[in-house]
Amino acid sequence: MASIERRPRIGVYPGTFDPITLGHADIIRRGAKLVDRLIIGVTTNPSKQPMFTTEERIAMVSRELQSLDVANAEVVGFNALLMKFAEAQGASVIIRGLRRVGDFEYEYQMAGMNQYLDSSIDTVFLMADVALQPIASNLVKEIALFGGDISHFVSAEVREDVIARVERVGRKGDL
């Protein structure tokens, strides 16, 4: 009986990662267990104003990935339609993290559109760890811009990156 050769299961975890949070790291760690190869796609989002450039975010995610000790993951930047990027990477799975019900509504709609664009690529939703559910990159930036402590939401290295950027652009607020 001839053996059937199985293609490696490739997953894409896309995001802006501006900055990468402990919640993102949790999804990377868990998502990497579901696939043979996980591509963390760092992208732009026209509706967001990033604190860090794409190159800075790629470097930040790459650095964080090394500390996660996830051997089957890599970081790739892209500025294209997600499904085109996933197709180009040979992906069969898109991995998305969910923190709250509102996330599900948005992600459910996106998964439907993505399935319409390419039905050969499935979307897998991972619930955020309960302790990490409140963490969102936009809130981390806002807290930092107003001088708050973000150490519970990001790694020490990312915290330093954010603090350095805030010092450069200036803090907000005045009591």
C-alpha cells in the first residue's frame, strides 16, 4: 500500500501588532501547536494610525518570537489582501484571536468574506486566555501616552519600545 504524502499545514496569524501584546504572544504560542508552520503576518491597516512603522513592528514581533521559543513560526510583513497573502504563503488556515463578543461579530463577518474569496482556507478562532482578554494594542498605546503603567500587558522589551516612542512623540494629558 502506497503512503500518502501529507502537505504541511501552514497557518497565518495576521495583525498590525502595534505593539505586540502578551495576548498576541499567547495566540502565537497556542496557534503554533495547531499547524506545522505558523506565519505571523505583520500588516498595515488603513483605518489605524500606527505608533510604530511596519519595519519596527516586524522587528519587535521577531524579537518577541525568539523569547517565546516557538520553533515553527516566522514573521513576514505584508501589505495586501489577507487572502492573497495567505494563498502566496501556501496557507490552509487563518488564525484569529478573540477577546470578547464584539470581536466575534467582526471576525465572523471577516471569516465569511475570506471564505468567499478562497474557500480552501479555513479560519480558526482561539479564545484569549481569561487573564489576557482585556489587553488590546490600542489601549496599551493610550495608557502609555497618558503615562500609565503597561507592564502587565506587554513584555519588558516592548514596554521599553513603547516608552521610548512616547518620550519621542510626547505624553498626553495634564492633571
